[in-house]
Amino acid sequence: MSKLTQIRPFTIELNNNINSLENIIDKYLTNIKTEHKEIVNKVIKDICDGEGLDYNTIREKYLRKKEEVVSNEILDKIEINNQVYYYEKKENGKVYNNNLVVVGMYVENNIIFNKC
């Protein structure tokens, strides 16, 4: 019997153990993310209650997802050379691409792109 044939059952068992461990880690990560989100929301709620701030406004402003940033009223949208960009319409405002990566600045009512 070849050595490869002898170790095959061990590799199958090892692979199964790795898959089981991966599933356990995924469950822990999901629980950690949920717990973290709850803690952050509670801290923000406590701060808002203590400071007399509107929780929903603060939560939307600071805990929104990346996709929500582009729809926020503080960013303007422009299309240049068939590319969509979002920018802060203020002096030295940031210009973002579709992936919300800063690609330039808004200076003197003009968009100045970063040099590559």
C-alpha cells in the first residue's frame, strides 16, 4: 500500500475538522458582530439621551452604510466622462468615486482630480 493511500483517511478527517471549525468560527463572528452593533447602538442612545440629541438623526448621520452616503444630502452628484462622482460642494470638499474612494477635491467651484 502506498503512503498516499495510507494518509488519505487522515486528510479526509482533517478536511472535515477544518470545515467544522470554519462553521464554528463563522457562528462566533456573526454573534460578535450582532453584539457589537447592539453595544454601539446602546452607547449612542445613552449619549443622545444624556445630551438631549435626537438618536435617529445621530444614528443615520454616523452609522449609515457606504451605499447610503451617496444618497445623503451633503454630497452632490456629477458625471464626468461617463463616470459618476460625488462631492462636497464646499471649498476643499472631497470628491468620491462610485466606491467612495477619495479621488480629488472641490476647489474654487471646480473639481480637481488627484494625480495617479
